Amino acid sequence: MRLKIIKTTLALSILTGGILINNFTPSSTNIVEASTIKGIVTASVLNIRSGPNTSYKIVGTVKKGNTVYITNTKIGWYKISSGSKSGWVSSKYIKKTLNPIPASTVNKMKSLGTSKQLILVTAENESTRNVLIETYEKSENSWQKLHSYTGVIGKNGMISNKHEGDYETPEGKYTINTAFGRYSNPGTKLTYRKITSDSVWVDDSKSSLYNTWQLASQNNGRWNSAEKMNIPQYSYGFVINYNVQKTPGKGSAIFFHIAGASGFTAGCTATSKTNVVSILKWIDPTKNPIIIQTPLNKISQY
């Protein structure tokens, strides 16, 4: 749920979250950060400062083993939040908690069918907003990992039984065939549809056009609410084919798109603009691309 059009009135709702922070390369896999990242304090007591060097005053402390969330970076420093505390800490004493999925795990999956491209979105648990987004491609009979990116999902995490307005990202395996954007095609091979000021996505469960892309100018009473698509977060993205049966109340407008500044989405999956465009250019519809979104404890189900 982003910007909504309710009859003829515009109402602002929750936007989506995350900003590109930095790049680093563990082993051979490139991980690109985008949004708040979870970390663990490794120092016995770590000072929190008002700015990113030791000349700034100490505004608090965190202890070894405390969980923090990284929201920004400067060279050698992380801006973190931990409960009611926030400020800058030395990056030397924070261990990021990313959980990459090895290609060997993907090679054991039984549900991938004829797909040769996979986007795997994993969360530490059902309630976290932060996810790891990994791309894999099948060559001959073996899956290989290509890239990893960090991103964000719904404000309330992931759920297997999604409902409209719950701010949860749906778990499951979904197909991909339509990309979108407010500008010209960035180079994707997917069917590309350009967003205009007239573009909306119907979220009225009682409408026969529920969970479909429509033109606001052609409403004529056919729906009572819809989400405006001409927003910065949708500058580039693709449709995750969730609830294609249009089951009333099961959720609508589930996309993979550019992250905003809030640190979460209303049910979509989001990462930086650079990451979204890179993934769009990589996706090849002839390779039956799919996206799997799951908490780590459920990955064996696939």
C-alpha cells in the first residue's frame, strides 16, 4: 500500500524503505547493502557518539552481544540504533549478521521445476523487515550463485497467509513476467510497461478488477480504491505474481521495487535503484525466472 486513490481523493499511506549504503565483497559474492542492516556488538563496551569520529561527544553505550541496526555508514563508522539509543560507533566492533544461502542448498531444492533463474529472498525470521536478496542461475544441471543484495520487506515481516493491509510480505514461490517503470526500459527482457500519472493498481477487494493495473481515468465506478503507481519507488521494478487468482482480501500490488527511506515496505520487496536495475537487466523470461520469499527456517520446504 503506497499512495492510494480513494474515489477521487488522494490519501498518503506508508511508503517503502531502504537506501544504498555501501559495497563490500566477502569471498567471490558481491553483497550490496541497501537499508537497515542488523549487527552484533563485539566490544565489551562500545561508545555511541554524536558523529562519525572520536571528536564527537559520547551519547551512550552498547555492550557486547547487543543487537544494533546499521542505518548509515562513513569510512570506519556505522550509524546505529539500539532500542532508544542511536548514534555513531566504530565499525570495527560490529559484526553484520547476514546469512547467505550457498548454491548447494539451492541445488537440493525440489520445487524449482524448469526454472533456470532464481531470486531468493530470505529473512532471519517471520518478524524481521531486513532481508538478503540472492540471485542464482542454472547452468547445465547445476545452480550457481551470482550476487547478493540486502533489502527490506513489509513493516511486519513475512507471512504465509497474507491479507490486504497487513503490512506483511507474502512467503512463497512466484513467477515473474512483467517489469514496470516511470522511464524508458532500462534494458530488461521482460515485458515492460511504462507508468504514467494515470496508472493505478486496484486494491478494492470488492472490485472485479482487484489486484490489477488500471487507468484511473477509466474507473467509472468500477473500484472504490486503488494505489497510485507514479511514485519514485516505482521508477523501476517488476510485478511479483502473487494472488493472480484475485482472491478477495488476500493482498494486492506485490512488487519488487526501489526502496524508499522508511526502512520497510507495506508488503513488497525493495532494494536500491542500482540493484533493481541490475536485476531487471539480468532476468531472462526464456529461463522461467522465479522469486522465492521465505524465512530461513522454512527454506527446506522448497
